[in-house]
Amino acid sequence: MCGIVGILGKSAVASDLVDALRRLEYRGYDSAGIATVEGGRLERRRAEGKLRNLEKRLIEEPLAGRTGIGHTRWATHGRPTERNAHPHMTNKVSVVHNGIIENFRELRTKLEAKGHRFDTDTDTEAVVHLITDELNKGNDPVAAVGRALDHLQGAFALGIIFAGEDDLMIAARKGSPLAIGHGTGEMYLGSDAIALAPFTDAITYLEEGDWAVLRRSGAEIYDRQGTRTERPVIKAVASSLLVDKGNYRHFMAKEINEQPEVVSHTLANYLDMATAQVRFPDLGLDLAQISRVTISACGTAYYAGLVAKYWIERYARVPVDIDVASEMRYREAPLPENGLAVFVSQSGETADTLATLRYCKANKQRIASIVNVRTSTIARESDAALPTLAGPEIGVASTKAFTCQLSVLACLAIAIAKARGAITKEQEIALVTALTEVPRHIAAILRQDEIYLSVAQELAKARDVLYLGRGSSFPIALEGALKLKEISYIHAEGYAAGELKHGPIALIDENVPVIVVAPEDDLFEKTVSNLQEVAARGGQIILISDAAPEKAGCTPAAHIQMPKIDSFIAPLLYAVPIQLIAYHTAVQIGTDVDQPRNLAKSVTVE
Ligand code: F6R
């Protein structure tokens, strides 16, 4: 994941910028750079690879200047070369950026037509030229950034400095986190407080949609409507400077809110954003020749695998066998020639998943694992380890790891479909484009705080809750029920919506909330029929859908409005409201959200 730092210092800042970047190394990166305002001009040094290469450059060509920004880049748009490394700049402005600018191609075409010359393959450079364009029109830096932000689509964080402005830095947050650090006569910027620990423990976390104008005397913060606003300065505690809870009450809330950023980084690892095509690593077997995909995992990771079954069978037309690892390891399942076995695990240490992996390996399957901890046993024992770039997940209930697992599995489904000729190039572009829009949609879903709180207030009174979904929404219903029971201790069950009438409908009465995961896809009408069966028996429906409640033919107790999207990406988006509902319900009840009773983060026993 990329890292951002910025310093408005009292003396030269280059070495402090590198120190701050070093504290962000844990996020992973493949190039780095810094830029400063030196004698009114913007100067920069960048290097491929590790920070020591940048330090070497700085010894050869030192950089003066009291105002600077720095970046560790995890390549998304364009290869990890020095040319593509941040900061990007013109002679007027320099920018560091995390996240994805979705409409960069469109912006680039327009700006090139106006005579702007682009030097890199990155999406970030469109931001640099957009701001330069506004400056060329005579806008001052603050107005230029304000106007440029209105044109940017996607989820991102930005740090910006200007030629001729020794006491100015602008920061913007939309989907990717940013923290401001307050010093005495100095100000700092970081993608998290960890980067700023050596300088200050007085931290302001920007909220979604905020942008800030930093000068040595302090920060002016504006909300997404452009209204001047105040955000608290909090004291970061020492322990938080290793794994930081930010200004969230629980790690789980922080991790849910990190999803626009971590999903965008994970997707960028498997997609070529510039061409809107999949760029999947070699798994050591010809994807066109796969006879069957066998998926195994536990808990939440298993539900991610279950979504993948729908994707791979539908788009790649390959049969998928899936089972929870604790069953599969003893099932003695016959495995085919040319079989691909996929294991999904956040920790990479889950004992049942590891045992199943070994069984599949012994039975000559090609082993691919989707893991968050890259050094884990499951990663090491796989033929191909496919990382999720979720960063450390501390909350016991898995959230961001789940959507990152889905991100990798979606790319895998497209890669297999492409290799087998099951989708056209146009279909591939459409699916990849839909995926690149996921971070922005998640950021919008996260903003609807009030509805999740009011649903949670009702759920907190319930004894039993049902979750329904069809097709790829069925695993999301299962995941919703799991999230709720593990952190709120309320009994919950997920069902395939069509299965309701075969038994569970007996449970429905006016005391049972029924959460229906119902994107308006080709199965929507079928789900609506099941929903009416619930309504007819007095069940309290909570509808999560992009369709208006009238279309569902009922008056739900609550309606969580979802964006209109390609149904392919629905599981990635509908996962978020069910996480938030569970989270707020647990907070309402007062359970230990991050460490619920009886649960462990990594289950290394049978
Ligand atoms: C649920 C949860 C668990 C894990 C399961 C597998 O919120 O976190 O169900 O998903 O224990 O763990 P990993 O992914 O580490 O193999």
C-alpha cells in the first residue's frame, strides 16, 4: 500500500521525510520519492526499490527546503519505475497520492488536448496537470485545488505543495485515510499516525471528504461541501503508534472504513487500470486447461470462496467444488487431473485450511492461496500465493480481509474466463471497469451512518435474526449472520432466499427481523417473491437494495439504499452494510467488539 508524508518544518526536511517513510515500509512499496520547495522552486528525488536507494540518491544529490512531501509507492497505474514514482510534478505543483483516480483517462485526454504534456503512466499525473491548469487560469493554490477536487472521481488521499509557497501544503481525503500532525511552529501530514510518531503525538484525523490547508501556524479544514469545519486534535497513545486505531473507537470500525483504500490496492495488484484488463500472476498451469476449481477455507474466508463459485461458474464456465476445510480435509474427495485448488485465509495459519491444502497437494492439484499474511505457512506451502493487501487486521471479526479476498477472487474469475475465451475483450473491460469503481462505491456506502445506527437499535432488541440472499448474495447473507452472531451474540442464520419455504419460514413472526440482501439483478424478482412470503407472516424486513421498496412490493421496516452497479460487483458492496449493521448492533449491546468472547483471530487448532 502506498504511504504519504508531508512536513512544513523549521529547517531542511529531506531526512525527516525519509525517516517518516521508513515507518510506513510495513505497508509494502516498490519505489519512493520526496519533493521539496527549494528557493521557491520544486525539486524532487525518486528511486526504484527500497528506501536505501532513495537515501543514496539524496547523498549524491542532496535536497534542501523546509517544505516537503514524500511517498512510498505500491505500483497501480504503470510499472514500478523511477519515472512513475511519486511525487509527480509540473513547475508549479507537486503531488503525492494514494488510491485510484477512476476518471484519469478522460481527464488526461482533455488536458492533453489543452497542451499539457504527460511524462508518466500514472493516474496521479492527471491530478498534477488538473491543478496546474487551474493555477494557469489565475486561481490561487487553495482555489485551484478546491476546483480540481470537484473533477476527481475515485477514492484517494492527496498531499500537495506549490512552487513559490514555502508555507503551504494541501491535503485531501476521499476514501483513503490521512492524519495531520501538529508541532510547535511545524505541521505534518501522514497516511497514518505511525509515520508521524517521531515528530508529534498531537493528531487530527481527516474525515471522509475533508480537505485541509496546512501552514506552520496550523490547519484549516473544510468538509466535503467546502464548509470550514473543526476536527479534534487527539493525543495518539504510544501503543497505537505500532498498530494504530486512529480516531475510531474499535479496530473493527477502523478496518471497515479502510476498505476503499485496501480494496483499491488489492485490485490494483491484479488489474491493469490503464487498459482495464486483468493482469493475473502465472499460477504455473494453463488456465484454459483447468478441469475443475476446488475451493476450501473456513468461516468468513469460506464465504468469500462461495461467492467465487458463483463468479467462476458463471463467467469462466468451469465447475467449482467448495467445502469448509474442516469437512474437506476428511472427505477423501476424488480430485481431477488439471485441477486448481484455491485456499482462502486471512492469517494463512488456519489448521483445517492448511491440512486441506496438504491433502490437495498430495493429490496433484495446483495450489493457489489467497492470503493476507504473506509469510504465513499457507502462503509458503502454495505453488502461488496471491496476496490481499488489507494490511494488519486486528479486529477478530474479519471485515477488510473479506472484501480484499473477494477482490482477488473476482480478478481470478476474470483471468480464467479470459484464458478460456468464455468472455470477450469488451466483457473483460466492462467487468474490470466495474471492479475499479468498487472503492468509490464503498466510500459512499460508508457515509450512510444514520441508517445503520437506526437498524442496529432495532436489531439489538431481537433474539433471532434471519438473513436472506440469492445467487452471489446468498454467501453475503451467510456472512451477515456470522458477523452478527460473533460480535453481538444474537442468534442469526443466513439462508438462500428460495430455501425459506422449505423450513425456516416457520420461525417468522413480528419479532424476527429479516435482512434481505437483494441487488436488482436477474434474480431480483425471485427474491421479491420470498420477501413477500416473509411480509405476509408479519416479519420485519430490512431491505438492502438498489431497487426502491415499491419494486419489492412491500413496506420494509428499513431500506438501505445501495448504488446502481453492475451485478458482478454486488457482493463486494453488499458486504459493507452487513458489517456496519453487525458492528453498530454490538456497540449498542456493549459487547467486546474487537475481541468477542470465545473467538481467536487465528485458529491453529483442529
Ligand atoms: C469471522 C472470522 C473467521 C475467519 C476464519 C478463517 O469474522 O474472522 O470466521 O474467517 O477463522 O480464518 P483465516 O481467514 O485466518 O483462515
